[in-house]
Amino acid sequence: MGRRAAEGMPDPARRAFLRGRARPEPAPLRPPWAAEDFETACTGCGDCLSACPEAILVRGAGGLPEVDFARGECSFCRACVEACSEPAFAPEADPPWHLEVRIGEDCLARRGVLCQSCGDSCPEAAIRFAPLLGAAPQPAVDAEACSGCGACVSACPAEAVAVLAADPASGYRHPAGTKGVAAEVGDG
């Protein structure tokens, strides 16, 4: 039995099964540098929540911290890591996470409306807009340039941008929600 179950903390997969969902909802996106065993190492004390200067960390349904990019972007300041007294975070030499940006069909530009809010907000200039003759420029994400900071999520007026795990098999498998995200990542 895992530590979370032993301490009476809810198991998201079990909760989804008992609610009758065919597929369990993905677990939430954890803070940058979260170790692969974050769910068992984190005590849910909340020290990282109060340490985050961007206030993008929130207490999730299971009591553990989650990243909410709708509240803003991650500055990779490591305040959450420094505030944690548990071995819940990976060393600084590791990348903060393995994420990618996806732009869904609800994107205003994909619907013919001139909008470049996500690209304008991207500090890495990883979202570019390719001009099209007679149509609104279309977004393309340069995965190599993207840091996964999430600045594009809160900037999107249509809530069509999602930050997802680049490798679903890794410990960073969780989406940071949006609506209408079914589109592929542009190859920039």
C-alpha cells in the first residue's frame, strides 16, 4: 500500500473509476522539477504554494500542489524547490519538466480571426504565426524553443492553448487544462 493510501489521501484513478468514467482523468501537472516519485514524497504541507511568487501553484484535489497556468506563467525561479523540506524535487541539473504546447481548434486564428495573443506572450518566441494569403496567420509551435513556462495559456482569449507532457510515459504526463485541445503541435 502506498503512502498516500496509508495516510487516507484520495487516489485520483480510483476516484475516476468509482465515478463511472471509462478512462481516469489525467493527474494534474506538478511543479517544475517534481521528482518522478513526487506523489509519494510530497506531504502536501503547502510550503511550495506560498513560496511561488507567480502564484501558479494551487492545492489540488488530493492535497498536493498542481500548476495552474490559467493564473500565469512559471518563471523557473525554483522558490517552490527551495521551500520544500522533502525529497520531492529533482536536482537543478535536470530540466524543469518535459512539456509541449498544443493549440486547439477553438483557437481564434484557426477560426479566421486575427489573434496572436499566445505568440505575443511567449518569452521564448516559440509560437510563431505563418502568414496565409487571404486568411488569418496560423500558429505554429517550435518545440525546441518552448520552455513550457505556460505564458501562452492565460494569454489565450479562447482558452485554446494547452501545456501537455511531451512524453506521456514520463513522470510529467499531465495536462494543464484548456478546452478544445485536439490539434497537433505545429512544427514551427
